[in-house]
Amino acid sequence: MPEPVVLVLDADPPPRLGRLTGRARVLRTDGAGLADRLPGADVLLVWDFTSDAVRRAWPGEGPRPRWVHAASAGVDRLLCPELAASGTVLTNARGIFERPIAEYVAGLVLALAKDLPTTLALQRERRWHHREGQQVAGSRAVVVGAGPIGREITRLLHGLGVQVALVGRTARRTIHGIEDLGPLAARADWVISAVPLTPATYGMFDARFFGLLQPSARFINVGRGASVVEADLVDALNRRWLAGAALDVFADEPLGEQSPLWEVPGLLVSPHLSGDTVGWRDRLSEQFVAMYELWAEGEPLPNVVDKERGYVPSADNSAEKSAETEDTSPE
């Protein structure tokens, strides 16, 4: 029996797949060559998770891989109607990014509460200017997105003494429904988005939403850039409807040099790095190899994406598909 063909939509540095030697035929392609190579692949590893090539190439002619794995939490850049309707199993990198992203959010909360950006700016100016910071313990946060990233953020913030309300689309156990988001956000010191990009979350943080917030509130987005209407956030910050914001994801990445977001007062910009810690690519490679071993043995795969919803359903919500639940859980 011929070795299965694993096609890698490559990026630099490439994945470390040495353990597949003798067990699979590993081929590599860039976005331009993907359409020609798809029909001959049994498995597609989307290592270049910033590419839209899968969405463009999938509707073409010929057979399609039986399994597609995205080396990322989000799958919005590769899902297309043809892939969603196919029998191909789609998986993601759930389990790799939750803790690093939660740590990054906790770091942002502490940095903004203690006004560290101003401290660093004053140090560069050699200015001694005493100020008072905010106490984090006892403050209120709303985490939007009730999947594993949102839950890990909630756990870490609880450890800092923050009172956290976790919001998903439907209420269940300790999770608020999306209908509670407005009233909760209106009383929050911190609003943190960890949502995937779905039709329900596209543009959900807009002028109407920012108008609900307290002038002392801060907004953090580590989910998907297109969930925020960036022009509305810029306007809200300039009008001082909220005290500040931090964005790690953007509608268009990388952020262009001419983007107004670079110079908005009170806005901290980071280049989509909240989940990237030393060794993260190796962990992604190890995860894929372990999943390949299951696939080759005919065993069920973990991290299977519900292609209609666009994310991996949480265990406590997997039975509610018919009710169209959890569009606001994280990727």
C-alpha cells in the first residue's frame, strides 16, 4: 500500500516532520501551487495559517484531501462553502495557544492598570512624574468567547482577584448568554474579546457597543481583528468614550505603516503575538505528528472543527448544534 501523501502549505520556518519518515510522503507547496497539488494529497497541513490559498484552491477540480489540519486556532481563512460541505475532516491547533494568550491578556491588564506605557514614555524623556495606578483586584471584567481561550483567560484573571463574567452565545452553567453582554459590559472595567470570526461575530464591537462602556473601561482584543469595527474604536478612543484599548489582531495584517491605529491615544498595538511563545512552532509540529499517528491508525481525531460553526465546540455545548449555539466561543 503506498504511503499517504501529506501536503504542506508551507511557511518559513517549515514544520519539523522527521518522525513521519517512512510513514508518509511529505510534499510542500506554496499558495500558487496548491490547486495543482490538492488532488494528489491525502492530508493537507495548513502550516501557513496567514494564507487564503485554501479558500481559493479548494473549489477546483479533482479529489480533495480526507483531512485538513490548520496549525492555528482560527480556521476562518481557509473555510469556504465547498470545504464546509465536503466530507473532509477539519481540525485545528486547540491546546497550543490557550495559556500563552491568557498570560498575555493578564499582562496587558496589569500593564494598563499600572499605566506602564506612560512610565516607559516618561523614562525615555527623563521625567519624574508621580501618578496613581488602578488596583486590579476587585475590578470587573467581561470575557467574550466561552471556548478554551476565553476560559483560560477567565482562570488567570480570577487569580488576580478580578471578578469575571464569561459570555458565550447561550447561557449555561457559569456562562452568560450573548443577551447579557450589553448590561455586563456597561459595568465592566475590562472587556476582553476572544471570539472566532463567524457571521455572528463580524463587526460585533462597533460604535453602539463602545458607547455602552464606562469612560474608565478598557477593551482588549485577542480574538479576530474583523470582529472590531476599527474606525468606530478609533472614534470612541478619540472621544474618550473609554480609557484605552489593546489590539493584538487586526482586520488586515500586517498593519500598514499608514494605518491611523499606530497613533491613536490610549491604544496599544501588538503584531498578533499573544499566543506565540518560545518553541511554539515545535509544539505545533509535535501536535500534528501525534494527530497523524491517530489518523493513520483509523482512530478518531481530536480538535475536530464543526465546519458550519467555524470552530471546535466546547464539550458542554456540543449537543446544542441544532440550536445554533456558541457563535461567540473562541477559536
